[in-house]
Amino acid sequence: MIRKKDGIHFNKGEVVADSRKASGDLNVVTHAHFDHMHQESSNEVICSEKTGKLFQARLEEKFKYSTEAEGLELIDSGHILGSSAVKFEMKGETVLYTGDASTRDRAYLEGFNPPEADVLVMETTYGIPNYRFPPQEKVEKNIRAWIEENRDSPLILFGYSLGKAQKIQYIVEKFSDRPLIAHGSVKEMNDVVEEVSNLEFSARPYGENKEVLEDNGILIAPSRSSQADWVEKVVDEYGALKAGFSGWAVSDSFKYRGGYDETFVLSDHCDFDELVEMVEKVDPEKVYTLHGFDEAFASYLKKEHGVDARALKRNQTSLSDF
């Protein structure tokens, strides 16, 4: 039995993964992005140590979490710091739930190396052939070239405050000594990431160091603010250029929607080919897809690879209820 409702419920709640409110016998949190975080603090959750600490910092409250539970195996999923896939047994079959995952090495993260399982429940954000990403080395080379070409202009680089923003800083700091400043939400996540890892970031708080932009500094800001009024004021006042970082940057529409001067295909998810390779490595008897192009990817697997694959839709009550 599996249900997509508030999170993913396996076998009538024996395991509940990435739920905001619902509770099961075992509650798994795969990573510390808000759309996956369990927010009923009275219930103990199962997650990695890093996810637990990031989780507590983001919710600004203490709650009970454990890094292990009988019958559950957490496996680094390569999405953000501390992210985990989970493997367990259900009715005699091994189940692998990926949460959000990336199989490619990026910045300070190693990619997900998925184990074999009978049933694979996987995220398919970029599950159509249009979304094939350049090699990571080429992406970083392009970032470096653009920043060096615009050495005489202040820059605003946009990424999710937890995960993408830290990778952007890590990549930039490898080749540039230009001063960095960070929006408050990014700086807050920098501080927590530094506490739970051996990473260090040089970015100073934006609010107290705006003058850095006069010296062609670089501002790291959250993606949601790319067209905010305060950003437009910075662009007008300092002549700043804007760059967006996402897997969606494969499409030109991402550039125009965000009002960016440049975009880079830097993603914390698998691209289409990496999703296919993941299925091949897991070698499951059944695949259930979630998020993004879930129906298209399931159809591709079934038609082109002969895999028993289906998109899991909200409130379905069993693996055969399609």
C-alpha cells in the first residue's frame, strides 16, 4: 500500500516520508527544504544528523529526531547537505524512496549512488529529454568566464537560500577574490551549514555591507527575490547584472521569467539521462514517479525500456490503484 497525500505513506502509515503534518509509525524527513520538512515537533522523525540540525535551525525550535530506525537505511541522495534517500522492506519487497536526488558530483557534494531495490519511488522533476544538463565542469567554466567578463560590474547571483546558494559561493570562491555579500536568508543558511560541516563562506551580510557593490562586489540572493523591488533598486543604483542558476535554465523562458542577464544550468536534481541511469542501477520490478514530468517519464520507461512504471497521483490508495 502506498498513498501520495500529505507526504508519501507506505503500508497504511508504517512509514511516512516528507510529510508536513501527517504522522506514521516512522516519520522520515529526507532533507531540510520546507516542502519536505515535518512540522509537528511532538513526533520524532528519522533523518540524517545534518538534516536534523538544519531542520531545527530553520524552524527555530527543538524537536526529537533519530538518525536510525530498525529496518530503515538512510543513503546520501546528493541533493543538498544531509539529504537522504531511504530503503526499507514492505511486504517482502525492498523499497527505495529517493526524495530529491542528484547523481552528479557538484561543488562539495558527492552524487547519489542508488542501491538495487524491488520497488523504486523516485522524483522526476526533469523527466523529459529536453532537460539534459551540460557536464558539471563545463557549467563551472561558463560561470567563471561570465564573472571574469563582467569584472567591472557588480553582480547579483540567485539561488535557493539553502543548497544552491552555498554551491554558487563555493564555485565562485574557487577562482575569484571579489568581495561577496549575502542576503539575510542566505547568510542565515551559510551560518548553519558552517556549523554542521567543515565548509566556510566569506560572504558578509548584505544589509551592513552594501558599499561592497560600489567596488564591483558580488551579492548572493534567494531565487524568489529575482524581480523584487529592492533588487531593481540595486540594479538601477549600481548597474548590477543578474544571473540565475537552475536546471530550468535549459529553457530560454527561465531567463525571461526571472529577468536575468545570464543563466546557468546548475541543478540539485538529476537530468533526464541521469534519471534513466538511476532506474538502470536500481533495476526495480516497479517504478513509481513523483513531481515534475512524472507521467511523461513513466510513459518513457514503459515504452522504451519495458519497465513497469506509473506516475503516483494524489490520494491513490494502493500500488495497483491507477
